[in-house]
Amino acid sequence: SAHTIESAKNLTMSPRIFLFLFSLLLSSIISFSNATANPPQWYACPLSTYPLSFNAPQNLRAYCAKISVPYAENQDSSLYLFVKRLVFENSDSSISTPQPPATGKSVFFLAGRIPGLASNQVEPSMIRYMAKHAHSANTDAFTFDLRGSGRSERAGCLLSQAEMPGSDGGVQITDQERVHCLAEWEPTRRFFTLDESARDIFRLIAQLRSPAQFENRLATGLIYLYGYGFSSLVVQRALQMYDTEGWRDKVDNLSGIILDSPFPTADDSRFQMERFTLAEVDLHFNEMGFQLLDLCHRDDECSNHFMDEKSDIKIDPEVLINTLFEDLYSKNWCPAVTTHFCDSCFREILGWMLRDRVRRQMIPAFLHRLRRCNEAANGDVTTALRVIEQWRNIVRQGDPTSVVPSLDSTMMMWQGMYNEMMHVPPLNGSEIEKRFLSTRFADKGGVDTILDAATWPLYEQSPYFNQTVTLPEGIHVLVMSGELDVISPPPYGKSIYDSLTAQLNSQDNDAQVYFVTFPTVANFVLENAIKRNDGDFCGVIIMSQFIGDPNDLDRGCAHDFFTPPDFNGDLSMNQLMFGADNIWEGIYEAADAWPHINLWTFVGVELATVVFFTMILGAILYWVILLKLKVRKQNKLLANGEFDEIDFMFSKSRSQLVEDVL
């Protein structure tokens, strides 16, 4: 055609362009040939980085490898990713050369509620997922540490040694140390982005699909991607790139994705979608906190502890906690407690308890203790202070026994948060503080991070930033949300589901999108959606059904088997948090507990002590004075040659006694 001829003329007139394209093609061919000819060496490794609390299938094996990927497209230099693979093997299989069948389904688990977390966090869920397929040789699972974290090329402070136990901040990075860490990381920092992490998924799969790897297993089977929290953003970014950047040509068997506790990628009013930002976190905590109190309000046993004494009616949750804040910090209701932590700390403690599946059940009992802490001799003060002490030790001071650098990367956490999780336009400090103080349940860490963001150098913003995900043809999606998720509440998952469903309805796409919510479950559904009757993991069940056949998805376990939270807590955690088995009425008694006596009792005891010792001192002084006067009298009589008859007889008797003894 005329267009082709004209293009050829332009190419002829631009030999540099021709040479550039030719060299690019040649380097791609060489890279692919090297990857094919020199596959990574796999080593037998533990199923889990840290000890498991349950038994894994006996024939489940793990293999680990380091796989090189480029820093970015068209970059000669590369970094390495740590990859772990789980697969079932027969007893006669060779451990050094795992060779599963060439067909099946492979799941890639991406870990990371926040940026910088290592993949060991998701390993227990991988093992539980594999256990559901213990009799199938057609299933395997992969995980890898995202670039910058874990055992992949880690964004840390290797040369400045800021994360070593002997540094100023120990294993934590101080503000001053961070300056040196940034300088050390600066030459490659621009490559540690959300975009490159998403491309790493396809780069990794493309290498593993080569004929030398697993008998071409990943080339013929179906591939699924799992991500939760921040890693759900990585998976969604990969979807955005799948067709637009041509990754479908290299990985054409991507079949589905699982988004667990996901973050929306964009602001889209059509679906009431709000892009996740740290500025919203405290508001989410507050909303979920009141939902928890509402569950207590509807539970007869729990609500009986919060009855109005005059009307004998249940106290409304909002009235309950607002009144408690006012009593503690405006009316000085319980100085024995409030002198040890401020109202901001009170918000943080409630937020900290709300995060955990077990600790959150103890919040009503903690509030109950604080409501009674001005009453004498009931042990509520020491018990409430025990909870505060646990929070201070774990959150504020950290684990004092931890002297080993973490697999997680603090530098990568800051990089991801400051570049991908900030409000646009940025909020000022007063607005952030105002949001925090409007809450009763909060996570002050988000506020501190936002206020600190201005000092971090940002990378170039991605063209995919704040863009709604377009669902590629033929890829199924499962979205899972916990109804008590304080980080990624159900409206986040619902808005993603609504957006993707609207796309399916407007185009010819045979994909399916599913949205499942889990009552009373927190963040990370795969790990926290536990059936109370048999202890099975409902999130793993739903995910396994979705991968098996999306049309046979059974939501039953997400609703039928869950019961409201047990507001009596957990026996092992009760002792740790409250120092008593009964968190409502038990008393924590410790030798080193903070003093908690009534003020007037204290004054009375002190006065009595002063009077008692004054009387003792007076008696001693009186005896000394009398003795001194007696000595003077004796000396005077002796000087005049006179003798006191009684003293003379006593002296004579004493002298005689001495002679008798001798």
C-alpha cells in the first residue's frame, strides 16, 4: 500500500532507527535464548519460612530459586527475584528435579498488605490451599518476594547498615539514617515501582513457561494470580498492562485473579469507587469500630454490661463511647489510668485491638473496665493498665528481644506508600489531624506516615495511576472482603465488582466476576475467615472452588457457618491481654503493677505514718534526755562524796556478781 511504501522510505532515510530496532530485537532474542538454555537452579527448601501451627500434607514439597529479571524494559542490568514453588510428589520422586504433569492449574500468591512485606506472610495460606488438593498432581502454587522486599533484591541499607542491631535505631531506621539509606539506594530507586512489580509477574511466568521448565507445565495449564491489600494493586496493575503492553502474547493462559481485601485503583463516582489512600484509614477504623460495638449491642450477654442504671435500657454504642471519652478526659473520671495515656493514645489502643481477629472481641470488656475504674477495690484499674501495658510493649516500644533484621523492607514500604497511597491533591497537616481527632477508633500510624511523606523523593507517576481497571477478555475475577475489615472495607470490594460487572454487561466477554463478603471477618480473608464449628478456612474453600470451576461457586461457608464474635475472648489471649481468664470480672494482680489506691486512703495512711514515727522519735528523745540527766546527777554526787543508796546497792551487787563470776 501507499502507506507501507511511505513507511519504507522513511525507514530508509533513518538508518539509526533501523539499527535501534534491530538491536532491540536481537537483545530480546538473546535474552529469551539465555533464559531457555540456562534455567534457574531449584533447591529443596522448607514449606514455610517460619514454623507452622498446623500439619502440612506429607507429600507436599517446596523448591526455591533465584530468577533474574531486568530492572526495566530495555535495561541491560537486572535484579533477582526469590521464588518458592509448592508441588505434590510421590514417594519415589526425585527431590532435585521436580517434574509435575504438563497440564494443570498454577496459582501465584502475591503477599503484602502494605508495600515491602515479604512472601513468608502468605505461605501458610498457600499450604492450606494445596492441602485442599492433596490428591491432585495437577495443582501447584508459587509465591515470590516482590522486588525490593524479602529475599529478592531488597531495598535496604546494606552499606550504611542502618538496619543492623548496632546502629542508632537498632533494626529500625531513624530519620537521620534514612537520609543515608536513600543516598545508597538512589542509583536504582526509580526502578522499584508498582509498574515494574506488576511486569515482574509476567517476566517471571514467561521464564517459567520455557520448555526446560516443568515440562512446559505453565505453558499448557491455567494460571491464576492472587493478591491482597497492596499486592491486590499489583495484580490489578498487571491486568491493566496485560493487553495494552502485549503481555498476553507471552502469557496467553492467564485464566483468573483473586482479589482479597482489595484496594480500588481509581476514583470513579459511577460506582462509588474511591482510590485507597492513607488519609482514609482512620475513618475506616472508626466505622468498623462502631460496627463491632453494634454487634455487642445486639448480643444479650455483651450488652448486659452496658445498661443504663436509671432506665435499665441498653446504652447506644455511640452514646456509650462518646460519654466514656468525655468522662475520662473532660471530667477526669479515672486519673489512675488517664495519667498513663492521653486521649490520642486511647484511640490508638482501640484501633490496635480492632486490627486483630481475637483482640477485637475484647474491646467491649476493656471499655467496661474503664467505665468502672473509679470504683474502689474492684481491680479494674490494674486490669485496664495491663491492656495498656501490652499495647505499649508491642506497638510503641516494639519487641525488645528482636535483634534480627526483618525480611520486610521499611524503605520499600515508604517507597510504595508515598508514591501510590497519598491523597491527590495532598492534604495539609491540620486537615489530617482533624480527621484523626474526629474518630474514636484510629490508626495513628497512617497520620504519621502522611505527615512524613513530604520528605520522600517521588518517582515519575505511572500512566495507569488513578485509572479504572479494564477487564481483559476471558479472565475471571473473584473479589473477597471481610465485613469488619478496617483497612479495606467491603465498599472497596463492592465498587471493584460493580465496575468490572458493568464492563462485562457492555461488551462481549465470557468472563465471570464474583463478589463474596465474610461476616465478622477482618483483613486478609484467606487467613482470617475461619469457620467456628470446625476451624476450616472458608476463604481457602471459596478460592479453591473458584479455581476449580467458577460456575460452581458455593458461598455457603461465608454465611451459614459464621457466628457473632465471642466477646468473652480467647483463654490464651485473655491471660496475655488482661492477666485474667475472665476479661469482664477477673482481676489482674502483679507485684509490679502501678499503684491504684484511693486518694483519701493514701493521705490517711501517710498522716498515720507521720504521727506514728513522730511518737517513736519523741519517746527516744525523752529517754535520752532522762538518761543524760541521771548521768549528770550521778557525777555530781560522786564529786561531793555522796552516794545514792539505790545506786550504791546496785553497784555493790554488780561488783559482787563480777567477783563471783571471776
